[in-house]
Amino acid sequence: MIVSKRPRRVKSGRISAVGVLGELLMTSAALVLLFLGWQLWWNDMLMANSQSSAARQISQDWIDSSTSPLELVPSVDPAEPSAEPIAVGYGAPIVAAVPANATAFAVLYVPRFGADYRRTIAEGTGHDVLNSNRLGIGHYEGTEMPGAVGNFAVAAHRSAFGGGMHLINELQLGDAIYVQTADGYYTYRYRDTEYVAPSQVQVLASVPNNPDATAVDRIITLTSCNPLYSTAERIIAYGVLESWQPLSAGAPVELAPIIAAQG
């Protein structure tokens, strides 16, 4: 009896068109993701450098144009030849008028963010400020100006367009937060951090989270998105004004080497 055998199928060495297309699509997707990641990192770095350079320039322009005399008082009997004057207190901080939208009026320095960190603060929190390659930090409309009683509140991106608040989560109790304006230097000290929903705008009140209270402190509030690469919530860092001094008095001790290096 003859049993017929089915012919054995020989595997073809040819790759199907569907397989080739699938491989191409996967490779293309991987390349696109890599390109987007590189572009995000590269553009972020370029914008950070541009924003820092612009802040350095405006800071130095204010310093160079400052000619206000420093108030002095004798430290010893002025009749003695060795007597030298010393600086006295500078009184209540100068509080400038609110500028027009997208107008630069201050420079932010936070040593905890690095010796090279500096960003320009401008009025408003729109894309023309936060996404700008020369600004980067925006002042919330309706909040106080630097040095005023109440809440001086600002915002910046965390992980894009220069990442002005990229390291906001690393602030530690007592860290200095310096704000320089054409009038002088305002030294705030970091107090605490909280995480809130984007809708919780009470953090911008004169007394944060207590809008009906009367302000007595001079507060700075830094705000940004959280976590990194997300807008799910907001990270809020608070500081309280410790002191202020005019430009003619020079920069605060801790900030002085940073200012000198930028010049």
C-alpha cells in the first residue's frame, strides 16, 4: 500500500511587507521620541542660558547706573582723626509701582539653585513672559511688589522654556531668596513648601490660604508645576522678607560673589 506524503512546506526566506512596515514604524517612532527628547533638553538648555544672560545684563545695568549716596553716620567721635563712618539702617523697603505687562522689573537669585542661577522677573504670567527667551519668571497680577507688606507671588516653568523653577523642590529652611530691582536688594528667607491643586489660587492671597486675613508679613511665593513634566498639581514655596538694602550699599554678603562674578 502506497501512502502519499504531503509535501513539506519550506519556510520562505522572504520577509513579508507587513513585517517590514512594522519594523520601520517602530524604528521611526523610536527616532521621533529620541529627537523630541533631545530637542526638549537642548531647547531648554538654550533658553536657560539666554534667560540667564538677559538677567545678568539687566542686573549689571542697574548697578552701573546706581548713583544714590549711601546714608552714613559716625561710628565714633568725629573729632578723632581715626573716625570712620558706618552705614545705618535703610528704613522701610522701597516698593516700586507695578509696571506694564511683560516689562522686566527684577532679577531673582537663589544660591540653592546654583551660583550661575539668575532669572528676570517681569509683570504677568502669560506665554509672553513664561515662554520668553529673555524673561522666564512672571509676577502674578494683583499680588504685591518686592518689599511690600503682603504676598509678592511669582511663577515659572519647572521643566521647559528654561526651567526657571526646576530645583524649587530642593529649597531648605533658611535658604536665601534674593530679589534685585533698580532700587536695591530684597533678602527673603525660605520657610516652607506645600503642594496644591491648580485651582487653589488662595496661595496668592496677601496672607496665603487665608484671603480674609490682614497681612502683616512681607512674603514671597514661588510657584511652579509638579511633578516634573506634568501639570497635575502646583508646588508652592514661601519665604519671608529678612532685610533690604539699596544698590549703593552693595549686594548682601552671600550674594556679593555671585554679583561680582557676573560683572
